[in-house]
Amino acid sequence: MSGQKPALKSGGSPQSRFQVDTVTEAAAAPASTDASKPPEESKGRFRVVGFLDAGALGSAMDIGLPPDVFHEPDTVRSDSVSLHSTGTGHTHVSDSHSNTYYMRTFGHNTIDAVPNIDFYRQTAAPFGEKWGRPSLSELHDELDKDPFEDGLANGEEPSAAEEAAAALAAKNAKGGTIKFGWVKGVLVRCMLNIWGVMLFIRMTWIVGHAGIGLTIAIILMASVVTTITGLSTSAIATNGFVRGGGAYYLISRSLGPEFGGSIGLIFAFANAVAVAMYVVGFAETVVEMLNDVDALMTDELNDIRIVGTLTVILLLGISVAGMEWEAKAQIVLLVILLAAIANYFIGSFMSMESKDPKGFFGYNSAILLENFGPDFRDEETFFSVFAIFFPAATGILAGANISGDLTDPQSAIPKGTLLAILITGITYIAVAISAGSCIVRDATGDQNDTVSDTVNCTDAACTLGYDFSICKEGGCQFGLMNDFQVMSLVSGFGPLISAGIFSATLSSALASLVSAPKVFQALCKDNIYPGLGMFAKGYGKNNEPLRGYVLTFFIGLAFILIAELNIIAPIISNFFLASYALINFSVFHASLANSPGWRPSFKYYNMWVSLAGAVLCVVVMFVINWWAALVTLLIVLALYIYVSYHKPGEDMMISHFLCLLLRVNLINTNHLMLLPSMCCTMMLVTANLL
């Protein structure tokens, strides 16, 4: 090296947010220098790259490159090339703005990359593709584009022991934690959780009360809420690196612990109560089967409690066994569930005379017209029926709740969640139209209740030869309004529908039993609320929250003892609607505030749509049950205020500090061009100024 100092060549557009300068070395090396001799610094674990020599620019012009090839601005990623000399007489062509190979600090062989402007663009930029928030490896991935062999010093090769140790480490890594793709981890899980207890044992009852028209309106209304929430969740999931903790982790890391803490507790509790709803639906079906063969243990209500308790204990054992066993069980349950749904639709085209007294006549236009309008009874209303149905649509976050067990959460959550909403919504509408077109509302089950000439009968059943007018006085056991197991009657093979009910209820209960502890575990790890730290501990290679499983078990067991599905369902609807309202409002709040930490790569969301979704959730909450909605919102507000005025955990403090730094950086970036005297082209980083 000569004693001369390197000369700086200025370059870059004055509009560049980051200025990258090429450093050149004056050509003062002695002529006798042997160019073929490798430099001394080449011994070791790093490569030595010489500075650009004085003849590099001339070489560039000789091969036809423009003289300003080294002065491309970095506000837009350039496709231009530049020449770099290795000091051995060889010249290399590379992009000086996207390749950090020649920008490396040689003193301590660090890999600090030059900032990439594309990672700092605002999300609302009118042109170009939106970028996600980069991880540290993404900021440095330019180094991987120019690979080199990282051998030992002086060309030595690793020993046999070192190779064996490396092979063992790779084997252990391969057999490490279990990760799922978007189909098995999100789509299957969401579909199983949405196709729950309501599909087989309450869908026909809802059609009987609300009619086909209003039932479709109920399904579409619930689908609008879940779709908007799914879009908001997708935006949050693509706003940065995703770990375990589901909705809580996504929101707390993107929007702060105030929103995340409130949603975490509410959503975890809602999932714990959902376990009870699905188990009670399963137990109700089992008790119906026992009642048909006169095998009740005590009475129907207590039998539901007994069967429900035994079932939740079994589900707890499956959950504790680990995610791998739980995922395998979900696949088996999905196959059974799909077979049961297909069995129902096939059976709806196979009407039999023996089923006519029980209200199933096959597809008939008279039945369709009669069942199209509502017929609310027993003080039921549109919104009370909606409250019972809505838990059927609340499985949309089943995949996001196990975000830590997904291979690529940022891609899996949007695809799996939105596709599951579409498939299940179409299925619910198809079942509603089918049931309302071939089953009458009331039937006696007596073959002798045929039409008489002395009775004026105008119902749809009368046109088909049966008179069920006695059912208006009550006491009938068949039809849409009275028989919760009417889908088994319609199906081609009844026991398969029972298997489908078992599959739907058990799979949904299992998904909720897994989701609630994982969300609660992530909340406890951040130590936001006092006294919850004991539930943060995980066990096994997948960090299973065993203590959370036990807590969820006892919460679910307490609600199982209620043993009334129509009482448990509105409670769950209230908490799920509150969770969805918070998720949607969080996205609106972050977008409106233009937070520098809010840069989701998911394109298909809108802040005003998210606000509309939040308002819709709150309105529906108050219409269903105003006092329960008021209590829930007061609890959420109290949790928000508590976190706002108390010191969060260490991880939360780091997040707030980094958010503050990003905000200051954004302000400086917006006003930097107003300072003509500000022309910084180089920054020197040193460990000791003395």
C-alpha cells in the first residue's frame, strides 16, 4: 500500500436518501510489484478485496461503459454495472448499489451492509411493489449472492471429527421442531374449526326460525365480519417476523402491548369457552343416541355433563401429546367430516316414503316457498339466532393462533385463512338452501296423519298428502324446528352423519384447546399482567404450554357443566366479536397514525374497511346483548388503561424504543431535503475516540 490517502469520488443524486460512494486508491504502487503474488491478508477466514485502481475507470470506458457508471443514485435500484479490481490485475463487474461485497469493513471482518432504500419506502407509495419489514438476514442477504468457500486458515481442511460433529448437528436440526405449511397448518385447521357443531345440529334449526332468506343473510353477515377480520389479520401477519402467540403476538409486536394485551386475554378466554361449546355439542349427540336405545345413565342434562367431562379429559391428553399428534388427528377428522357432508347432499336426493311422516319429502318448490320466510318462535329474533350461529364462523384465527408452528406464517396465514372462509361460507349456504327445500318445519312422525277432506289444510305438507297442523299446538318431535338430528334423517347413511358430528365437534374443540394456551403463553412471556408468569413456561422441543392446557381444561369444564348449547353460544359470540373488533380497529389505528413500524406487505386491506368491520362488530354485540357487550368493552378498556400506565415487560420496552427510533428517522427523512447545508457523504464508526 502506498502512503497516499484514498481519494473519494462523489456520486449519487442529491435526492438520494442514502449516499454510497466508491473509494479509489491512487495508482502509486511500484512498477516492480509482482501482480501475481497474493496479498498477505489472504491467509485466514476472510477474503481480501483491493480498492478500485486508477485504471478501472479507463477500462470501463474501453469496453463501452459510460463514464458515470460509478455514480448511479440509489433512490432506485439500478441495473448498472461497475468495475472493481481485486488488486491482482483482474477486474470484476458488479452492481455497486445492490452488492455489498465491496462495501465491507475490513478491520474486524464485519458484515454490516449498506442500507437498501427499498426497505425504507412508505407502504402507501403509489408505484412499485410493497416490501415487508426486513429481518437482519434479509438486510445482509446480498452477501449470499456472491458465495465463497469458507475454508480454514492456510487452506486446511476440517478433520474427520469436525465433519462428524457437523453431520450430527444437521441431523438434530432436521429432527427438531415440527413445522406446518399453509394447507396443513392453516387451511385444514381453519376449516375444521369453522365446520363445527353448528353445521350438523343447529343449521337446520336456524333455517326453521329465520327461513332460507334470512339464514343466508345471517351467513353473509358473519362472513363479512370474518372476511374483514381475515384481511386485517393478514395485514398484521405480513408486517414483520412472526413467532408463536397467534393474534396476541401479531398485534402486540406491530401495534404495541396495549392492543395486544387486551386482545390476548379476551381471545384466549373466548377459545377456552369455545372448547365447552364444541364438547357440549358432541355430548348432546351422544346422549340423543343413548336416548334412542333407552340407555341413559341418569337424565339427558346430567348425561351431557358426564359425557362432556370424559370427552374434554380425552382431548386434553391428545393436546399434551404434542402438535405432531394433534395435526395427524386433524387430518383424520377432516376426511370423516368431508365424507359426512357429501353423504348429506347425496341423501337429500334420495327421498323415501318411510321418511315422509318425519318431514323429509325431497326437494319440492312448495317446501322451498314455505320455508323461505321467517317463523320465529319462543321469543327468538333475528339477532338472537345470529348469536347462536356466529360461533360457527369464528375459527378463522385457528391457523394464526399457532403461528410459531408454521413454516412461513407471512404467506400461510393470508392464503389459508381467506380460502377457508370462502369454502366454509359456500358450504353453509348450500346446506341452508338444501335443508329449507326438502324438509318441512314441523312433523309428527305418525304415518296416519294424512290429509282429510274435512280439514282445511294449506301447508306445504298438505300438498304432499300429510296434515301436521296439530304441531301448531306444540309437542311435535320432527321437522326443522324440533329435531336437532334431522340431517341424519336426510342423509344416505345416518351413522356417517353421526361420525361427521363427532369429527366436527372434536376437531373444533381440539383446535380451540390448542389455540387458547398458545396465545395465553405468549401473553404471559411478555409479563404484561402480574401473576401470570407461571403460565409462560413451555415444555418439550415445541415449547408446549402444558400449564396453559390445564388452565384451559378447567375453564372449559366449568362451562361444560352448563350443558346448554343455546346458552353457551351467545357468550362466545360476545367475546369473539370483541376480539375481532379490536383486531380491525388496531389495523385502522396503525394505518391512520402512519406508524413507521407499520409496513405490511399484504396489499388487499383498507383502513376504512377495517374501521367498518370494527364498528359492525360492536353494533352486533350491543344488538345481541347490550349489557354483556357493555361489560366486555369495559373490561377491554380497563386492560388497555392498565398496560398504558404500567411498565410493560422488557421485550415490550425494546419494541417501544425501536418504534420511537423509527418515528424520529421518518421525521428526519421527510425534512432532510429542506436543509441545503446538509450534505453528509461519509460516516466514520469507531470504538474509541481517544
